[in-house]
Amino acid sequence: MRCSGFLQLSINLLVAALASGTASESAESNGHINTKSNNRRQISCDESTFANVLPTAAKVERVEYISAGSTFGEPLTDLMYPIPPTNLPELCAVIISVASSPVSAYRFGMFLPAEWNGRFLAVGNGGFGGGINWLDMGAGVRYGFAVVSTDTGHNSTTGDTRWALNQPEMRTDWGYRALHGTVGLSKTLIATYYAKPIGHSYYSGCSTGGRQGLKEVQISPDSFDGVLVGAPAWYTNHLNTWACKIATYNWPANEPKHIRWEALPPISEEVVRQCDGNDGVSDGIISAPEQCNINWDGLRCNNGSNAAASDFSNSENCMSDAQITTLQHVYDGYTLDSDGQQVMPGFLPGSENQLYTMLNYSDASPYGVGYVQNFVLNDPLFEAAHYNDSILQLAEALDPGNSTADDYNLTSFRDRGGKMLMYHGAADGLVPTTAASLYYDRAVQATSGGNVTAARDFFRRLEIPGMQHCLSTRVDAPWALGGASQAAALGNDTYSVPGYADAQHDVLLALVNWVENGVPIDQVIATTWHTPTDPSSGVLRQRPICAYPDTARWDGTGHVDDAGSWSCSSNSSSGSGSGSGNGNTTTPEAHSAAAMTYMNPFSVIVDVFRTFELI
């Protein structure tokens, strides 16, 4: 039977207090973290184990013992994450449903390994999608973590916002409440299951998942000891309204300003040609995109003249002045029509290969239009052509779902010993890299008085040259470093960085080492393969990714594809955090379809076909 009233509350509080204890696991400071242990489950994997300590608003939906080598997920019903992880270790799989209001509810899943390392890991979600992230849970449990994920209170694909129309409670679940409730309740259940307190608590998420992690730290600084934040879409009310405004830059398609999405890869090649050598190494990777001053004559159509500034300017993809202005808008970010004030930083040079996600295959992005329709205006008939800056003002005033993670004062998290690592691909074409550096700069100012050296004691940032949104690359740049959803891009039975599961190559293990052994993250070595998402194709390149403000420097003699030929050093001329692109200053996709960023049904079909090389 369930306990009730004050007795139930007292039991929950007692177990939660145990769950937040600080018992530490042994780890080696050389980076070989002890991720496994002999702590086998102490209570049987059955419904009564969990039902007896649940509050009245929650219920057990499913409990299943999973033998080693088996699989678990919801392939027939989970729209966001239909591909289940395989070859799992022995574990107990649990699904809990929680009523968050009279008209809303969320679910969360738990993987509780038989061999537990004493650590807790929550993993995030993506876009506006709703679904338990079984793939990232599958990766996390292989380290030995007890892992949890929420469905954020609904079931949808990443670009589908129709569930939010006139549903403020569901927006709130997506905005923060589902993750916050999941973390608290799952810690209670995990401590009950193992009959011992959790040693340390961690979080890993990218994109919306990065926003979720930041938001949880802001509203509950004691939830996690270590937080891994990838490509955070934290500026919800600015980022998504800007996605809508971008459509006004590029549409309608019959006007001279329009850039076809098919032209973006050739444009990217020309930008890389111009900016590749800024770091002193010509390797096809823009390592210093903030320093890239684009020569617009190299992109402008030259009408066949022998004096063309580049081969591109005589190609079929060369750009008109109007198209150049459109691209400059994308680099410059969201500027108000009234006074030119920048309210959202822009994309960096080198992101063009993935800008089709923001331009949405030459259509208005559902991240923008859908947000305005179903979150801000409650008007499904709204069209991007009707956008104006007053909608941004309304989005700021409403902040639907309280989702924007714009509290920059992290003093409470810092003072309790929390550590945060933020990373972002410099070639991200969906969430601007500059958005992460903007948050970092503001947090450093609010928490450490602008002193980056002081802030580095608890908060560090990595910028990964050539990496796209959360994962992968189109320029053979080293990108894999154990970030959220990266293992899922390599297969549904993978974790960490295959062959390099240590704190030198894996950001999650590096974070554990920082939290538990006091070893700060100065660099993490990223990896790519001859086929970027196929480790069996062999390592192509490795390179250190340096914690800001340091940058990677080639030694001038070693092979540029070897990590040992590079070192991290300060670079006073490198871009500071929040510089916008220089708009006016003169490969294969991921193999796991579930790990991709889907914009609309058409892009789902296209990306799946590309995945399996059908087009």
C-alpha cells in the first residue's frame, strides 16, 4: 500500500535527503574514471519497489527487468526517439507517469544498472519534441550511471508545436517543470532501489537539452554537481522569434534576395576557402570563425569576367547583391527594425552547410512560425509574412512556459561546488554558436564581475571548430567528444567515444573528473573518422578542443591530424565570447535517424533517405 499524508511526505523527504548526499566514488586523476562498480541492485525490479514511495500524483506505468545484451524502448509510440538502444547491460527499466496539473502530465524513464557506479545522470531532449530519450539513456547507463529522461509532457517530433496551442500547462512542462519534477522524484526512487544514497549527480543535454540543463541550474542550484551543456537553445523568446524573422529575410522565393538551400554548400566552400588559413593551418576547417572577414566580391556574381575575385563568382551559385544582403542578415543576427539594436547574435562563417535547417529547405522554419503560432499568439493561421518586432516584445513579456533560461547569476550553483562545462560547434547552423558565448559572457559578468579567470573555477566553455549542431561535421573536423546525442549518431549500441572512453577524450568523464577529483578541464581531444559517423572506418583526425579563452595551436612540425601536434595557449586576438558574425565587415549525415534534427515531415523523409544513401 502507498503511504499517505504527513507520513508519506516524511518518507519522501528522508529518502531525497539521502539521495542528495555527497558520498564519493573512487576515481583516478589521470582521467581513467571508475565508471563501474560492484554495487549490484539491492531491491527486486518490480512495481512494488517504486509504488510504495511514490506521491499520490504519480503512478508506475511499467517496470521490466532487462538482461544483458537486450533492448528497451518505445519504438511504436515514441515519436521523438523511436529507435531503442540495443545491447544494454543488465538493468531495471522503469516508466513513471506524473500528473503535473489537473490538465497535464509528464512521464519519465529510468535505467537502473545492476552494476551501479553510485552516480545519477539526467539526459535532455531536443527541439519541441516530446518523448523519453531512450537512446541517450542507453549511452549513459553503459558508463554505470543510473539514468533518467522525461518526455517533457507530450509526444511529438522536434518541429511539431501543435500540442502547445492553448495549452499553457503543457508549455510549462516542456519549459522546465517536467525535468525539474523528474530529477527530484527519480532521485528518491533510485536511492530507494539501491538502498543507498546517490554519490554525485550529473546532467547532459544539447540544444533544447542544453537549455533544460541551464534552466534547472537556475531554478534549483542543488540538483546537479556537474552539468554538461551543449549548443544551448537557452534564449527561447529571442531565438525562435528570430527564426521566424529570418524567413522574412529570405522570402518570398521569387524575389532576388532569396537564397536556395541547394546553394548553401557551395557558398560554404567559398567561405572556407577564404577563412581556412586564419589559424595558420590550411586544413579545410575554419578554426577562428570570429576572425573571418568575408570578401564579398568572392561571392558576388562577376558575369564571366576574367578578373573574377574567385572561381565561385563565375559559378552558377554566385550571389547577387540582394542575396548577399540576406546572408549578411543571417550573420548579423536579429536586429530591431526601429533602431538597429542587436537582440540575438548571428551565425558564424562556416555554418552555411547547415543553414538549411534555419531556412528550412527554403521555407519558414517551424521553430519560428510554430513558436509564434502555438506558444505566443495562440493563432494557427499566423504566417511568417506577418511577422514584426512587436511579436518579440510579446514573447518577452509572456515567455510561454517560462522556458527562457536567462538567469545569469550562478552564484548559488558555484558556491555549493557545482561545475559546468558548455560546448558548441562553431559550424552550427541551427542554434548560433554566438548564443553560447553570449550566455557565458553574461554569466561571467553576473557571477564573477567579468573576471573570466575567476569564473573558470566552476564554468568553462569549449568551441569546436567545424562541428555542426550538437554533432558531426561536413569538413572532416574532429567533433566526437562524448557530448549529448553523439553516441546515438554512431549507433544505438554505443557510448562515449569508441576506443577513447577516458577523461582526455570524453567531456562527460572529464566533467566527472573535475567534480570528484578537482581536475579542471583545460582541453578535451575530439575525434573524427574517415566516415565522420562510422568509427569502423578508422580515425582520420584528432585535435584538442581548448577551454576558452585558450585556443589550439599547431606546433608547425607534427602532422596536423595528430592531437599531439597541437597545444592549448592563450590568444588575445581570438574572438571573445559573444562576437557576432562578420556579416557586414567584409559529409555524411548522422547514421542514427533519431539523433537528427528534423524540421518538418519533408525533412524527415529527406534525412532518412540520405542516412541510408538512397538519394
